[in-house]
Amino acid sequence: MRRTLVVGNWKMHGSFADNADLLAAISSQATRFPEVESAVCAPFPYLAQVRELLAGTPVKWGAQNSSEHVAGAYTGEVSPAMLREFGCHYVIVGHSERRTLHHETDALVGAKAVAVLSNGMTPIVCVGETLDEREAGHTAQVVTRQLDAIIAALGADALARVVIAYEPIWAIGTGRSASPEQAQAVHALIRQRLAGVDAGLADDIRILYGGSLKPGNAGALFAQPDIDGGLVGGASLVAADFVAIIMAGQSAQSA
Ligand code: 13P
């Protein structure tokens, strides 16, 4: 059985004061849900604070991006080796905001996933279609193209150590989540594609859903056979909501 994983993506939000309250509330509650793995991915300047406040708690932490390079003349970039030094467990790679706003290509996303893995962390690789692509009936084609780039970059052995996140772009920050059936259909497609590489791998790999995930819809989404948790944006900034989503993960896990 795959262990449910719930990851908060703070995006570019936070302050030392707000983070301290949020982390205290989350870490004290997370112990109630031992069957769910939880993590928060914070902006770089807060990683030291996050590490300090989460060390010794069940909540893991990570970053939202990494350079594909380990060191060198790359002004403004952050190396995966540095993230490892901060004790990051996870790094989000290929989030749609990075693909769209920072022109990250499938090949670059693949290179970043390789860099994160080879520095001892787990990449959470995001895939997902725009509204136009969905309405044109191209969802499967787009997600398969993005996934195939990851498969090509990593190969079967390394692939077993990644987490995939399906985040339909039209559902991100819009309040309009994919329905459980819509999400399940794409998750099943992703797992099927992975099974083409290795059936055992496809069975074990965790595929998270992201996009307007809230306490009110998490239970139905997590009940789907191929949805193994969530990548949570806005609701991860509200302790009670994030904890309620973790709780939904625990219910799905024990169902
Ligand atoms: P929202 O949960 O705010 O829609 O964001 C989803 C997301 O992009 C998480 O990475």
C-alpha cells in the first residue's frame, strides 16, 4: 500500500512571524495522523527557520525549485547540494508556474529532477494541462509528453524514487478543483504509462493531485485508487485547512 503524502507548497508567501505560528500548529497536529506523510515546501529564505521548527517533528520540509547545476557561475540560482545541506527531503520540480513564467522546458525539468535525486532528495515532478489543452481534448497528449521527458531523463531505477504531481493548470488557485473522476482518469493514465517502464515501479510510485485542494474536496479525491495524496497551495497556508487535508489522507489510508 502506498503511504499517503500531503505536501504544502507555500509558493511566494510567508513571514517569520506567520511561519512560526503555522509550523507550530501543523507540527503539533501532524502526530495525530501517523499513517500520512506530510511536508511543507517553503521559499528559500525560510528554509533555516523551517528546519529549526520542524526538526524532531514528523513533518518534513523541502524547496520549490532547484538549479540543475551543483555549483558555478549561476547568479541567483540555488544548488541542490545547498538544499540538501538544509536537510530538504523534497524539491518541487517543473511546477506549472515555473514552466509558464520562467519558460522551463520538459528537458530542463528532467535535468532538475536528475540533479535533485543525485543530491539525495526526492523530486516532486509536476505535470498538467492548461484549460485550452483540456478543452481541445489534448490532456492525455500533454501529460504524456511531460511524463515521457521525465522517464527519458531518469530511467527506471531513478524513476522509482520520484513523486509525480498532477496539477491541472485550470484548477490551480481558481477554486475549481478537478472532479475526483477527472483527476482519477489522468492519474490512471500516468500510472499506466509508468507501468510501461516497469509494472512494480508503477505500483509503488506516489501520484499526488494538486489544484484547489481543500478540506471539502480532499476526501473524495484521496478515495480514488490512483490518487496518493496532494500538493496543496492556498490551503497549506491555513493551519486548520492543511491539517484537515492531512486528516482526509489518514481516512483514505485506513479505508
Ligand atoms: P492551489 O491549492 O492554491 O490551487 O495551488 C495548487 C498548487 O499549485 C500547488 O503546487
